[in-house]
Amino acid sequence: MNKTESNRLQKVEESSTLAMAALAREYRSKGVDVISLSLGEPDFKTPTHICDGAKEAIDSGNYFSYPPVAGYSDLREEISRKFIEENKLKYDPSQIIVSNGVKHSITNVMFSILNKGDEVIVFSPFWVSYSAIITLAEGVPIYINTSISNDFKPSEDQLKSAITKKTKAIIFSSPCNPTGTVFSREDLNKYRDILADYPDIVIISDEIYEHINFTNEHCSFGSLDGMSDRTITMNGFSKAFAMTGWRLGYIGAPKEIAKSINKMQGQTTSANCSIAQRAGYAALRAGNECAIEMKNSYLKRRDLVFDKLNKISKLKVNLPEGAFYFFPEIDNIIGKKDKKGVEIKSSNDLAMYLLEDAKISLVPGEDFGAPNCIRLSYAASESDLIEACKRMNRSIQKLN
Ligand code: PMP
Ligand code: GLU
């Protein structure tokens, strides 16, 4: 136990996505040939025209001072334009705040709107950091559990019964990390119809995987009838433009909430890195062609991995419609033993077994709210994916 750590921080665990990635790196540094499919991170380089935006900003000498708290005005104008043109979302530039990645945007939002004990409905499986951030902000995550059999989509009854007098907000991602589920306009309209009766609930729509969507539509919750004044839309550059290291995300928020978040950000980080913002500006100005190219490559890999995983008889797999993850169910593996007689009791045990035996790194389902699933990121080269699936199959078949 860490005696100096605050009670608040002790309530949350280390991020398991980052922890598994760190473990894979550690194994590799010792010379073990681990294929890491744990971190959800594009394996592409940031496109050149975006890097040029950053280089020009440095060379100009004009971007070395503190930027405005919410981000440069031309960047916020560009985001506002993107929201209108691509998502039918009307956020004035004053309602947009640029932050240090969407993880930071979520932190800003939760700390700005939650009081102790406020409930936040979370569609589960969920991205690991949602629950941790809500908990750190002294809110209470209320999970709506779903499974592969319903494509990881909550029913209307589930949503209705999760709402209480303490519900402050609801958060979900579409396309979803970790399931790859895309919520269609029809799905979202069903939720909208329920939420229309609860005008005080804020909807937090995490759309960071917007451009990695294999269906023919990305629907933004805030564009649905009556939802624009109560939806916070999150988006960022990490996934669409392969810019995870630049740490650049943004939100569009209702006016009052945007003001609070501005206050929060001004007192904590001052603003986001000036040079990263110029790169983001270059990305938006140039359009989505590079994002579409990367998406097409993910689609090819999705189909490849789907075919391979389907052949591993003990896994139950669905076809994800977006993001770059598979989240197979592992019920048929739990309770099996390895050749030393050690039982696989959990997804965590399976992840450790696969790391040791198959030398592949995945993320256990526990921290995504689904202990009977395991996450595999297919943002890796085709040859690594083929080899990883082969090793995974071999190791799983050895279990008895
Ligand atoms: N939301 C979801 C659903 C994610 O998977 C991630 C992972 N990167 C984030 C937010 C945060 O992304 P970033 O901080 O890199 O913008
Ligand atoms: N979002 C990615 C993931 O889920 C990156 C790691 C993280 O930020 O948690 O793996």
C-alpha cells in the first residue's frame, strides 16, 4: 500500500491498457519476441502534411507563448466548421475547448459537472478510463451491462431502469472501444426518445473513432432532435490522424458547461501545447483523405482477423463495425487448465497465459466491465496479426 497516495486515487487502478502495453515493452526489452496487440494506437505515422503544420509553426517563431485557454481561435473555428459540415452539430467556437487528448477532455468534463455522489450511466463494456475518471471526480458510475449476443447495445428498458434522481450524465463511445459496436441513428433515436423525458441529464458522446467506421453512417448524438443543447461531443486527433503522441482532443459543449470547463482547464493546464494545436489545424484544413485511407487498411485487417479468430473454436467472436478492436467472449476457456495444471480463472489469467505462452499481449476484459471477454487491437501489421492469431490459437488449443 502506498501511504502517500490520496484516498481518492486509491479508489482507482492503474490503466490496464497502458499497463499491458508497458509489460509487452518490458518483455521486448529483455529480448522476448512479444507481439503487442494491447494498446489501442494506430500503427501509422502521422501524415506528413500534419507534421509540416507543426514544423512551420516552430519555424515561424509565432507559437512559443501560452495559447488561449480554450485553444487558438482559428483552430476552434475549424472545429466548429467540421462539426457543422460533417456532423450536423452546431457549436459556436466559444463552445469548443481543445485539450490534451480526449482523456483530458473527459477529465475536464467530469470534474466540471459532477458533485460527490452524482451518478453517471456508462454503457458497459466501456473504455477503461471512464470509470476511473468518474470515480476520481467523486461521481458514481452506473453500468448498463450488455453482451456479444445483443451486439453490446443496451436495450431501452435497461436505459430506463438505470436512470435515477441522481443521474447527472450518460457516457458512451460510438464506434465503441472496446467492442467495435457502432450505434446507428435508429439505436440512438431510441435512447433519445427516453432521454427527452429527462432534460437535466447531460449526454457525453465520445466520437473519437468517428473516422474508423465501416458502416455507411456516423451519427452524432447531439444532432438528434432536441439534443444539441445538452450533448457534449468529444472528438480528437489520436485515432483518425494517427496522432496519439501529440495529445490533442476537443469537445463541443453547451455554453454553460463550456464556461466551466474553460475555468477548470485554465486552473490546471492553462491550455494545450501550441505546436500540437498547429498540427491539428493543418489536419483539419487538409481534410479526411488520409483518415479514409487508414480506415480502409483497418477494414482489411478486421476481415483478416475475423476470419482467423472465428477458427479458434473456444472463442465467440462478433464482427465489429468500427474502431480497431475485437472483444471476443472467452466463457469456453474459463475453467480450463494449462499443461502445468494451472487453471485459467479469469480474463486476466488468460491475458497473462497468452503473454507467457504465446508471446502476445492483449488486454483483459475486467477493466472494461466484461470479465468474460478479452480485447485485441488489430492496429498492427498484417504479418503480426497473422502470426499473433496463429500463436493464440495454438496456446488456446493447449488448454484442457
Ligand atoms: N475515448 C476512447 C473511447 C478511447 O479509446 C481513447 C483512447 N485513446 C480516448 C478516449 C482517449 O484518447 P486521447 O486521449 O488519445 O485523445
Ligand atoms: N485508448 C487506447 C486504448 O484503449 C489507448 C490507451 C489509453 O489511452 O488507455 O488502448
